[in-house]
Amino acid sequence: MDWRGLIAGELRLTFDILFGLMIGFAILKSGFADKLMRRLVPRMQKAGIGAVLGMALTLSMGSAKAGAAYIASALDSGKIKERTAMWGTLLLSFPAYLHRWPTTMVMAVSMAGLAGAIFGTVILLRSAARFILLIFILVRSGNAEKTKLEENPQNSAQEIRFNKRLIRTLPVAWIFFAVAYLMVPWAEDTIRERMMTGTVLPLAVLTVAAASIAHVSAALALAGGSLAVGELSVAQAVFALLLGNSFGIITRLFRANAGYYFGLFRKDMAGWLLFWNLTTTSLFTLFSLVLAALPLLL
């Protein structure tokens, strides 16, 4: 096993969690979130998003973990119900992705051209569609938050405390990251051995897809190279990138989400968060794959 790579990954994870939560804590203490949400809450309330979830979504633009810590603190203090906390936490990935998407899009276009641009656009639209579905479920389930920020001064974001949550989140995140890190080589080998033989797809498609498990930049580089030498068409490259993205769903879930789910919430709730995260993400991933496959069948 590559111990150096594992340690480097754990250090990056630790920095991401601590830095993200520190930014979130600074935003809360500055009062900026309170001022912003007092303007936005009346509009968001119509969509079933109240003060707590609205502030969590605002924080997740910088760090989904900070938004989740805010929701967990609000749940502990009784400001929201458990089902509201669960569906609200699942909403946080979209604002967090919006923050990263421009960088991903630039990288995708620069490495894979038109195929990269289509891939980046599909991922964004897919995330937005999932976000809308989750809001619909939240509202239809009757668990949307009803309390307005102005009705209760104690709803101030400045009342939230993150300190204990830092201690609880990090060790669990380290464990799940290590599990995901160990899964990546095994998953790549399995795909190469069992999926790269007896298939009608070009070998380059499955090579790009397998590379996505390690990192999207590797897949984009391979896709760009295959396009340049004519091994793949644009449609095949898009399908390969989306297929690889689907292969990495479970490892990304363990690496990026499981740690702070189990660090912030009770075990049963964290388990449901993992289940619904995987289910809703897989649903839209499968749909996008079917659409991407259509040009290859015509």
C-alpha cells in the first residue's frame, strides 16, 4: 500500500475539514449569515426552506461540512426535527459543488475540449435536478421548517458552537477516508480484469472510466489524449467520463461524506444519510448515463 499517498490524503482531508469549519465559524460569528438570511428567508420560506436550512445552505457555499455542523447543532437544540435535518443535510452538496464547479469546468474544457464541456455541464445539471428533487421531498413530507428567523432571536447563527464537533468528526473522517483509499486500487483492478474483455465498447472508453475512480483529472487527461489521436469520438468520451464518474460514487461517498455524517449525527441517522445520498445520486447518475449512451446506439 502507498502509505505516503494515504498520509498525504489524510492531511489534505484534515485541512479541508478544519479550514472549512473555521471559515463557517467565522461567518457565523461575524453576523454576516444573520444579515443575509433575514433578507432571503421570506423568499426561501415559500420553497419550504426556513432560517436554519437557509443558513446551512449559505455556509455550504464555503464548506458542506460547516453547513452540516450547523444543522447538527440546530437539531441538538431542538430548533428543527430529525427528518428536516436529514433532508436538509442532503441539500448541502449542491451549493458546495457550485463553489467548486467553475474550477472543474475550466479543467474539463482545457483537458478534454468539447467532451469535457459537455461532461461538466451534465454534472452541474444533474446536481441541480437532485437538489430540486430533495426540496420537493422535504416539502411534500411535511417536514419543511416553518419557523422564521425574525420570530425567534435565539435562531441567530451566532449561537452555534462547533468546537466539540471538530473533535468528533476528524477521527471518523480519517477512518472512512482510509477505507475509501484502500478501495480505489481494488476497484480499478476489478474493472480492468472483468470489464475490459468481451465488450463492444472501445478499450479507451473503459480505460478513461477506470481512471475516474482515482481522480477526475486523470480521466480527463486520458479522454483528451484519446480524442486527439482519434481513438474516441466526442460522444464516446462523454460516455466514458460519465461512466467513470458513476464508478466512483461509493468511494466518494465514503471519502467525502461518511466521516462527517457519523461524526455529527447519531449512527442510525448517519446510516440513512448515506443510504439516501447513494440512492438519489445513483438515480440521476443512471439517467445521465442512459442519455449519454443514446448517441452511441444510433
